[in-house]
Amino acid sequence: MDSYYTKGEREYLLRIARETLDMILLSGEKYEPQTLNQKLWEKGGVIVKLFVGKELRSEAKIDRKDEAIIVAIRDAVLLACNNDQFPRVDELELDKLKIEITLLAHDELSESVFKELAR
């Protein structure tokens, strides 16, 4: 199955997640994603998982179908950093964290899953 998003778009969505993670943990600021690509402003839900190695470190789901994908990714990362079901994510883990994003955008099925390697 071909992905709805290009490789470059998937990489950009992962960059949004990484920038959000870096900003919230290093400066406490909220990242504001921006793009002219209208496809990334389409609405949909997401699941963001944070891993250290193969171990799930935290996760969060934004199920709102009224939120732009790029904003939903940002918000899911923020939720994952503070998910009460896991120990709080902290800045000392940044270099070890890898990100997995599942998009829940099209046909009510997970459109695609893509992962970022740890730095």
C-alpha cells in the first residue's frame, strides 16, 4: 500500500515531534509548527510513542478528528511527556528517545506508522 504522505512529509512530521520534545524538555516552551503544505494541515488523530531502545517510555493518543495533523502530533508529544501512567520524561533522556507516530487520518484506519531513530 502506498503511503498518503511522501517520505519528505513523513520526515517533516517526525521533525515536528522532535522539535516539540526538545523545546518542552529544554526550555519549557511550546513548539508552534508551521508549513505551507496544505496536506499537513488536514485533520486527523495520531498516536505518538516514545521509546528508549525497544522499551516503551511513554505514549499519548489524540483522537480528535478536528485537529490538524501537525498540531495533533505536537499535542500528543506534549501529553506523552507528562503521561501519568509513565515516569515523567526528562531532558537527560533526549538523546536516547526515539519517536514512533501512527496517523489515524484516512478511512478510520491507521494510515501509516513511521519511526525516528534515536540521535
